[in-house]
Amino acid sequence: MTSRTPAADETPGYEQARDELIEVVRRLEAGGTSLEESLALWERGEELAKVCRRWLEGARARLDAALAEEAAQDGGEGADEE
């Protein structure tokens, strides 16, 4: 298999992915790498950014669900209080 897509149990957590992404950016900004290494770093950075985005989207969905549940509970109690 040539794809670098990690298995679900190999996907890093948000903080781990973010920290690695920061290091990738530092290395790219510092320069001094070959074109091939720079491209590999760029591709890794894109993968890490996607991981971070998925974690953040999941967190947003959980927050939205909790807020909707709270609003539904509040809606049934004292709806005339406003």
C-alpha cells in the first residue's frame, strides 16, 4: 500500500498533531532543506492540519449538541421568562 493514511488507532490527538505541525512549519521557515525534503514536510503539514481540523470540527459538533440539548431543556421550563 502506498498511501500514508494512518489507521484510526494511529491518528494523533489534537495536541500531538498541533505540536508536530508547529515543528514542521519551523523547519520549513528555517530553510536549508532540499526540495524533496521540503515537499515531504509540506505534505506532512497538510496531513497534520487535516487532523487538527477534524478534531476541532468534532469538538464544535459536541459543543453545538450540548448547547442544543441545554436550549431544548430550557425551552420546556419557563419559556415565558424572557
